[in-house]
Amino acid sequence: MAAPVDDMFSFCVDPGKVAACVEVRFIDNKKGKGLFAKRGIKKGDTIFFERPLVSAQFLWNSLYKYKACEYCLRALETAEENARRLSGIPGLSLPHPELCSVRPELHKACPQCQCVLTEAGLPLQVMYCSSECRQAAADQYHRALCLGPSQEDPDHPINKLKDAWRSMHYPPETSSIMLMARMVAVVKQAKDKAHWQKLFSHFCSRAANEEEEIAHKLLGEQFRGQLALLHSLFKAALSDDHLSRWFAPEGFRSLFALVGTNGQGIGTSSLSKWVHACDALELPAQQREQLDSFIDQLYKDIEKETGDFLNCEGSGLFLLQSSCNHSCIPNAEASFPDNNFLLQLSALSDINPGEEICISYLDCCQRDRSRHSRHKILRENYLFVCSCPKCISQMDELDVTSEEEEEEEGEAEGETEGDEMEDEMTDV
């Protein structure tokens, strides 16, 4: 059973081309839906480009001054500004600055927010990479969420919601309460509210016990109390009569699980784009060696100062990409080649007509681990047991892991036992 083409493809870059290439089908009650090829696709081909229905920068990422377009998540720092902040070297100069694609002269602020000043007297602005992104955000959701002169007001309901999320969900973030807020804002501003609610309903639903597991994973041991607090603050900040179901306790829990399950991470970096552009330069051997040495040292300085937290990061809800099921031997992968929220799905191998298009929810290192370890990660994070061809072929293997994995699991068990002993001593 294929999903309605008008709904599923309305946010792709070329809906007609995508509709001719793939279709969403219902598989079964256990697996739900999947994405299938309608024609042959060659290795390396772009299967489709897709924009998210909504996206948002992670709140800790924003607090740590990672500047990104509020609409498309494009990094707003130049490569040199980015390198200076991450390395902690204020006077750092990058060679070949012309290779940086960031254009600060095109950046635009929300007109209602741009007059706000921080305690230090600096402008606090909601920024966009272009006038087009500013207009798109205003038309889609920002008017319903714009704080104007209340941006620094800790008692504003939206700021209280943001602060509560940050206090519950520390980096590395894997989801954001602001995705849910933007879903509400989109429906609030939409002329055809039913259409948008229908679009959001295409994302997978979960049973009540699975929704609790997802909330537990995102929020930790105190998730029930934290979820109740988030619900209360969410309702106070954004309540809307057209979305009464989302604001009921069970509806909010379902919305929370939807975002936690379907949110696709988005990372952008002006420095990374500059490095890739440098790699593509044709240079004499000595100049190439000098440039590569400079970049190597820069990354060492960044690792010492900042660690691995390099990108502007957020998440988005993609209709088509969210229909892709997992495989430990994926035939497709998602990337963000334009350094914004535009997702590209590309073929990793030849895909035959009628074949399911699968991505991997695991990174390369995780896919190389044992079947037992892969299943453990997928159960804990995605609540399913994988039955891809690789896992089926390894069914007869013993449930053993590498020494490193056993050590990690032993440490985790030791922490659990220590917590239990501490609880028992507290009870006494």
C-alpha cells in the first residue's frame, strides 16, 4: 500500500522526479512502512533530495554560541571565525579565505528581535543566512514563536520550556523540544491546518510502553517527573484549541516519542566546507604539504581546546527519509552536501526495481561489531530487533562480543550494581 504522493513528496526538491523513483509501502504490523525503488538505481546515484517539514538547532549547541541559520541550519560563522573560536586562537588566519562559502553580508535578522540587547550590551538576534530563509521561517512558524523583546526574559513561557529541556537533556543532544514547538507553530500559522496535521501523522506511531521507553532513553531515570514538567510548560507556552489532542498527557507523550524516534540529526560546519575545498585544490607538492600540515595542526589545536563538539547541530523531521528502515548492510546513506538542512539520499550499491531502500542507524564502527552488540545498540536506542540479511546470516553465531565490548558492558553492569548497593544502604 503506497502513501499518497501529494503528501509524501510535497517537500522534496523535485517532487515529480522523486515520485517516479521511489514509493512508500506498508510492509507489516511489526515493521510498519518502508521505502522501495520503483526503477533501477545505480551505485552512487542520488535517489532524492528532501527538505524537512520542520528542523531546529539543538538548544545546548545554540547556548555554546554555535551560530546557525534559524531556518535551514546553515553555519553562519566564516571558516576563519569558526576556527578561531574552536581553537581558542583569536588571531588565527586561514590560508585561502576565498574558499569559505559563508557570506555574512547576506545574513538577515528577525526585525522583531534585532533590537534586543544582552546584559553585555551586545545585540541578541534571531539570524538567518538569507532574506529567503527569514521569509520562509516567518511564513511557516516564526511568527507564532517570535519572542521579540522578551528573548532574554527568563520568565517567558518559551524560555522556561527551553531552560527545562536543557536541564534535563545534556549534550550530546539527540532530539529537541523545539522540534515539537515548531510543529505546533506550523499548524497554528497554517491556513490548511488539517493538511499539516495529516503530514505529521505519516510519521510512525508507537505503543504506550514503547513511548515510555523512548522518554526514558531521552530523559533518564527521572523521566516521568520530567515528562510531566515538560508537558506543563509546553502547554503553558503553546496551547492551541486546534491541537487539543497534542496537549493532552497521552498526546504529548506520543508527540515526544515521534520526535525522539524520527528526528534526523543535521550537522553543518563552515570550517569543514573550507577544508573540503582545500582538499580539492591542485597545488604544487610543497604547497600541498604545507597546507595539509597547517590543517592537521589546526585540528590538533581544536581537539585540545574544544574536543569533538565541532559542528552546528540540530535535527529535523523528514517524511521520506523517516520511511527508510535499518539494515546492517545498507544500500543507501543520507548526507547534507549543501551545508544546510537539505538531505541527500544516495545509493551505496545497485538497487533493483521493487527492492527496499535501507539506511543504517549505526555508524561504520558499530556495523563492524558482532551481531549481539549490534542488536543490543538497536534495542536500547530504537526498540527493535534487526532481521536484515547480515543478521540472519549470523544467527548461528554465539552471543559473544569483542573484549572491548565485554569490558564496556562489564563497566555498565558494575555501575548498576553499585547504584543498587547504594540504594540498599540508603534504605537501611
